[in-house]
Amino acid sequence: MTRDIYLAAGNYRWEVVHQPDGAGTYIVASRDIYLKAATYHWRCYADPGANFTYTLGCILDQPGGSAGVASPPAGMWWGNQHFTCGGRLTQI
């Protein structure tokens, strides 16, 4: 998933979330970050690893550089094998 978003300057809590179908939402990575007012290109990803593991993460790109947050590799082998993942920013 990618999108361009405008963010006001401020401190944000940035979380990567994972939700197996039929289950609750889990925060698998988070960080607090100061972002200047700008339009950012937001990318989220699921990167497959060995033994049914995935690393979930998001990256914000802007002309001055990039920032990211990612989970450690985690197993995803339970349930019906359908998952939703993504990120969220909350101004704090």
C-alpha cells in the first residue's frame, strides 16, 4: 500500500498493526517521531522471511529523507491464513 499524505508539524506515535481475520488488532511495532509539516509518501509492506515469518513495516519518504518503523520477524501460521496489516499515525 502506498499513498501521499500531508502532515502538520508535530510529535506522532507511529504504529504498525496486524490483524488476523476474526481476531483483534495487534500493535507489532511502534515509535514516537517528530515530523515537520510536509507531504510524505507513505509505504507499508509485508516482507516474507523463512519458516512462515513476516516482517511488517511502514516507511515515510519526503525530499529531506526517509523514516521507518518495522516489526521483528514473526510467525503467521494460525487461523484461516488471512491477515490485514498496515500503519497508523496519531498526533501526540
